[in-house]
Amino acid sequence: MENNQKKRSLTDTMTRFISLVAKRLPDDVYGKLEQLRLKEDSPLARTVYDAMFRNQEMAQELDRPSCQDTGVIQFFVRAGSEFPLLGSLRDVFDEAVREATRVSPLRHNAVETFEEKNTGDNTGVRVPWIDWDIIPGQKSAEIDVYMAGGGCTLPGAAKVLMPAAGYEGVVQFVFDVITSYGVNACPPLLVGVGVSTAVETAAVLSKKAILRPIGTRHPHPKAAEMEILLEKGLNEVGIGPQGLTGASSVMGVHIESSARHPSTIAVAVSVGCWSHRRGTIRIDGDMTYEILSHKGAAL
């Protein structure tokens, strides 16, 4: 297959995959919502969960996005240095977003900053956003698609703490953010926490944390313990589904971290709503693919 044919093939695949992500929750999110529904004693909370599941059924029946806010689309790419279309991925993603906006359809959410003008096709300056990890010698690419809606983006925050604040300061910051703004993000939430050396590195790590499958744990045992304790503590706050009180405030808490400067502890929080629309697809060098996040899905 020539490069132009590969480019067209990948664009078509990504267009259909973006549409899938808009209309169907990934398996781990759907399964976690089912678990949380079973934990509820409150009739109101159960009714809210039932409405969520009915929403998913109707999205499939009507072939329409499951939430009217289909977000600003972000791509997180782990591509091999020998992936044949590495240099064309920006063009592929831009065109796939335009096509998915038209055929899905997706709401027009890209507004040019300072101009205050909606572009009408979900593309613009640096949008869709792309985060890159290049893996030497590999020929395939693994791509996360994430729809950053307004509600789930609103609680996002980052801060650099004095080292004396310690990891207790990290916990306090997470609780302050979620208890102040979490209700705006359509709970139960998936909470991503980044711990690093500066606000920008912590922020990126916090977003990558909510791309992990729910329930996976940080490889460091102390960080994994903090994930568990934060999840337990936030659930005890009792925010509940859609902020109407209940047994669970969060679907999970994930932490991503890096080494840091000894004089700083940077912490950031990113949040995914109950309709956490993200998906992962692996593309091989011949443009064949495997959907990792939605088992049994066909494009």
C-alpha cells in the first residue's frame, strides 16, 4: 500500500473511531458504573444511574453521541519511530476530526482564543491537541482519543507546593479541588492526579492518569496506597451521581508522577465525568488496527 493510500486508510479509521468514542463508553467505565449502581441504597441515586444506562442505550439506538458536549478532541500518541505515517499524523488527525464532526455529528467546540470565533469543524490553532511519545525502533502506534468536555475540564487545577507541605499537601489539594468544583463535572468522577516538579508537567501527567484503565495502580507502592486512600476518602464525602448524594463520588483515583526538584512539589488534578469518553486503538504499519478499549466494537 502506497503512503497516500495508507494516509487515506488511517484517516477513515480514525474518523470512525472518533465517532465510536463519542457514542459508546469504554468497557472499563461502563463496568465501573454498573458496580457503583449496585452499591447504592438511595432510590434517587439508583434512578440517576438507570438514566445513565438508558442514555447509553439510546445513543446506540439513535446512532448519536451520548453527550451533547463532545468536547475538544485530544490525541495522546505512543508511536514507533518507524511507524510509516509518523510525519503525517497531524494531517490525519485534523482531517479525521473534520470528517467525524460532519458525520457523527459532533458539536462545534473549537473557539479561536482572542478571536472568540467558532471554527465550525472542531479544528483550530493546536486543536486537536496532540501529545507525543516516540518509541525507538517500533513500527506501530497506539493512540488514545479523549473528548475534553467543558464540565469535566472545569475542575482542572495545578499548584506548586513548598516541600514542607509534603504529600499531605497533595492530598489536601485534591480534596479542595474535588469538593469545590467536582459537582460541576457530572459525578461519579475519574480523578487524575499528577505529581511532578512544575505546573505544566504535573498537569500533563494528571491528564494521562485519567487515560489509564480504571482500577490500574501506580507501580510505586506508596503512590498506589495514596490512590486507594484518596478514592476511599472522596467517596466518603458523598457527592454521589450527578452531585445528588450517594455512596460513591468517584469511579477511581489515578496518580502519575515524575522525579521532581527537591524544592518543589507540583500537583495537578484532571477530572473525567461519568460519561468518560476516551478510547485506545493500536495501528500497525500496514494500517490494520485493534481497538483496545471497546471490545467487540466494529468500525
